[in-house]
Amino acid sequence: MKLSTGWEQAIYVLLILNQLPRQSVMTSTALSKRLKVSDSYLKKIVKALVKENLVYSTTGKNGGFTLRKKLKDITFYDVFLAIEGRGNIFSSQHLLTNFLGEKEGHKAQQCNISISLNHIEHTLISTLSNINLDDIYQDIIKLYNLEDITQWIRLNSKTL
């Protein structure tokens, strides 16, 4: 399994939107320019964040996006669901019967590989659910001066 590049981009979009002044929005074009990523791909990411109720979308001349929830209420798993989708992370093909062959295949019970994949999936979901974006943001502001991003946000956000 590999997380798509969209997952990381979504995290940074949310971190940027968190810093918007009240009654302000940011366009996906401005976000893609700041992150130096594909504008068309970022539009899909932001659309997925809107669909998952993590971001508001405002249409019109002064349209754009703003955060819908507080960072402390958004986990890595929430972003994972928005970008990677719902459903099983790992999907076993249940090949034990084929592996064992005709003579032993009829005896096949639950495959240890499937059991292991289920355990890995539950562990991953638990881990992603225990990391919220506010913890990440707090770590960032302890380590870095955010004057540049703050200035950029002031110049690139639009007031509703």
C-alpha cells in the first residue's frame, strides 16, 4: 500500500486554510501555486475535502475555500478517508485454496495472510485516528517561523 501524493497535499491545504483570517477564503489555484503542485490535481483534492465536510466551498467572484472544522477535530484518518476513499485498505484475494491445490484446498480455513492484513489495517486505522492536525500544526509553529506563510496568506486570501 502506498498513500497517494494527494494525501500529503490535503494535509498542507488544511494547515494553510487553518491560518486564514476570519471571513476569508483561498482559491485552489493560489494553494497549488504555494505548494508547487498541479492545479488540476489539487482541485480534485479540495473537492474531496469538501465532500468529506472538512472544507467549505464558496462560489462566485470572491469564491474559494475555508476550513470547516477545527484542526483538533481532524485526524490523519479523516484526511485518508477523504483522499483515499472508504472501504478496506487491504483486500485479500483468498488464494489459500489455490495455493494448497486440489488435494488440500478443500481443507482451507481462514488464511493467515488475510488475518495478518486485517490486523495491519486495524493498526493503521488506529494510528491514523490518533494523530490530529492541530498536534502537527503545534509542532510546526514550535520549530519554524511562519512569517512567510502568514504574509503569503494575507496577500492571497480573499475576503467574503
